[in-house]
Amino acid sequence: MEDNFATYRKFIFKDDSLDLIEILKEHKIDFILSDNSSRLDSTFGNDDNTKQFALKIERANFKKVEELEEDLISKSLDNVNKDYYLFEFSDEELIEIVLKSEEWNKFDYLLAQKILKERGKEVNLDLIKAINKRRIDDLKTEEASPKWLIYIGYLFSVLGGFIGIFIGLYLMNYKKTLPNGETIYGFGTEDRKSGKNVFICSIMGIIFWLIVRILLNR
């Protein structure tokens, strides 16, 4: 069942997700709230910045939830205090928020449009949709080949370290979720093959060094 779910929004504080969760419950939309709090909390003194909650919904519901969320936020835009930081942004900075909506929260995205409209710089919605579609196509581009990570993976595989196994698995399985809910592999086919080789070599390296240790201790 969870295979059909993808991360729709991330939150540092659990309470920040409650309004959106209420919308999902009201419209009977299934969701999963995952607690991805860092295991390093104790190391960093339970710093809130190490905590993160991921709200996951079915990919088919991304567009519907986005529309519901925008409708909820739009009702509160008229009550925003003028000392909110976006009011100090230039027109160019606000336009960048609109054009790169996946990098900003929904509230700032909608407020940026409202401020631009009040300044007489309303952005054409059809143009925004076209640009967002183009950005999704750009985001589908495979990430730069992590050659340095592959080399480190092979190094640890020779040394017989478990780190090589984790690097191999990461290269093989790393995926990213696009703003439309689509999930794709982050690295290209050749890089994933290299990850598989690192994984196999690491296992063989561990077995080799275990045998050597056993023989030396006889």
C-alpha cells in the first residue's frame, strides 16, 4: 500500500502539519505522517532543526490536495501582517518564488502572487503552469554522476568496510519525488550499475577479510 504514497510536504514541527491533515481527513484522503527525526538528536542536544516529519499521500491525489491547500491558504492572505518578510522582497525576488514554487512553502508562493498583483505586476497563471511544467521536466534530468562517491565506495569495498555496502545501496536506490508526485531515480543507469558493483565488491571484501582473520587466528 505504501508504495503508492509519496512525500507531499515536510515539516520541522509536527504541529505545523495539523491544518493540512484536517483537510485530508475532511475530504477522506488517505495519508501517512512519518517521523523522520534524526537519530542524532541526542548528539545535538535535541535540536529542533534535526527533526523532520514527512506527510505522504497517494501520488494520484497530489493535484487535488494542492488545490485544497491553496484554497485554505488563500482565505488567510488578507490577514497577513505587513511586517511579514515577503513584503520587503523586490519584484524580481517575488517572481522567482512564483517561478520556483517547489522550493517554497505554499503560503509564501500564494502570498508572493498577491503582493505582485497589489504592485501591478500580476503574473499570468497560464504562464506559471507552463513554466512549472518545464521545471518538472528539468527536475527529471538525472543528477550529476557522483564519481567521487563511487571511488570512495570501491575504496571501502577493498578495505572490507560496511560503509561500502551503504554507499552501494544508496547509489542503486536513491530516488527523488517531483512536485507532481512522480518518483524517479536520482542517478543514471551507469551510476546505479556502479552502485551495484560497489555493493557486491563490498560484500566480497568483507567475506575475504573475515576469512583472512580466521586463518591468522588459528
